[in-house]
Amino acid sequence: MKKILVLFLLVFSVLIFQNLKSSAMGLFYTNANYPVTATGVRIDDLSKLKKGEADAINVLWIVEVGDAGVDKAAKNGNIKEISHIDVREQTVFVFFKRITTTVYGE
């Protein structure tokens, strides 16, 4: 019984510290969108901005595929001048994680 308890505490600790590097943190479920940065580019009408997205998916912390980089998102949206960047994080405990980077600009 002690071994199971120690193993549980170890796994729980790893999960908690793994999530500390992101802004969104839900132990069992997360579906959050948060800003990462703004570049200071002056935009008069935000509704006219182009939008590009890129994402990466992780399954069971065993396999991770995709490119959620800012460059990939800007290329996907045909954006030359970046206004601001948002990140969406969706997780279901250790089973699934998706990070989507959204870039806005002209």
C-alpha cells in the first residue's frame, strides 16, 4: 500500500510541476485562451486583421506532433506584420493536450 501511495504522490507531483510552465492550468481539464504578446504595431480597425493558426497535439505524454510556432501560424494566415498573438490550451488530464497559437496581423 505504501508503494502505491508513493507512486501516486510522485505522479501527481510531476503533473503539477509540468503544468506550471503554462498560463492555463486545470489539473483534469483545461480549455483556455490567453494572450502571449502584443508587438506594438498600430492597428486602427481590429476587425480587418488577418488570422493564422498553428497547433500541436500531445497524446498520453508519449507522442507529440505538430508545429504550434508563431512563424507557422503567420505563414498559415499569410501575415507579414504581426499585431498580437494568443494561445489556446486544451487538455484532458494526461490523455490529451492541444496547443493552438493564433497570430493576428496584416
